[in-house]
Amino acid sequence: MCKGGKRLGVYKRELVRHQSREARQNVQGEDLVLFFKHIYKLHSPDEITFVCIGTDRSTGDALGPLTGSLLEEYGVNHVIGTLASPCDADTLEKMLARVPSHHAIIAIDACLGPKQATGTYYLAEHPLIPAKSVGGKLPPVGHYSVAAVVNANGPRPYSILQMTSLHFVMGMSRSIAEAVAEAVKYR
């Protein structure tokens, strides 16, 4: 009884912990491939649109457009938000209207987080809310989401994004695009 009861108690705690947390995972770059493989098992590449949110006018917030441009270079067909045509606060709703209604949307955006989370990715099977860390009020985006923690949050989030290392952001963008390219190979 003790062993079985103890095992059952551990299982129940894990179940409760799983149910109570928001379905968002904070992972390292190498786990991105698994996330995208999962999505490609559920959806055809022709029915997925990547919405890469951000602007090329702020180094920290350039993650979305950089990723979008890299995805296009890898031959991904449905990409919104690139360096040439950013999907930012001013254009987001207009660009979202171009997504076919039957497509699954994968939203990609930069975010600020705890210092120890910098360089990791929050992955979720639900939308993200763009510009949340800087107090913006934009609609939720995506059926799936990738939020890349480009820097630590602080009292002046907009300034932090402005002064984030472009080299660091480019590396995170490259990791996302490479993970998508790798995942699509195994479809």
C-alpha cells in the first residue's frame, strides 16, 4: 500500500502541476525542432502561415522580421513579417487579414523575461500577445507561438529592446528558422 500510494501521490502531483500551469514551455534552441515537428504532424506545410512580429527599427524587436526573412530564404511559402515588409503594431491587423482562414498560424515574436531565461524560447499551443512587455494593446496572434527571450525585463522595457545586441537576436532568429527547416524535412 505504501509504495503504490506513494507512486499514485507523485503521479497526482505531476498531473495537477501540468494542469495548473499555462501550456507554455521555456526551452533551449535545440528543442525548437521538436515543437515544429509536432506542428507539421498536425498540419500540412501548405496550410501553415508564419506571422513574424516586430520591427527593423529596434534591435531587440527585429527578431520577427529577421526570422521571417530567413524563413523565406529557406523556401517557406507562407510568411508574413520580413525585413522588407515588417509586421509591426501599425500593420499587424491588416497583415493578419491576408491569412487564409483555414491556415494554422505560428506567431513568432521577441519578448523580455527573467534574466536567467534570456536566450530561451517560450513555446505554446496558443496565441501570444504582441507588445505586451512594452505595454502595447494588440490582439492575440496565432494558434501556436514562439516568444524568444532576447533580454531581461526591467523598468524601461522599450529602451531595453532598443539596446539589445543585434548579434544575439540574429543568432536566436537563425535558430528558429533552422529548426523550421529541419522539422519540415521529417514531414
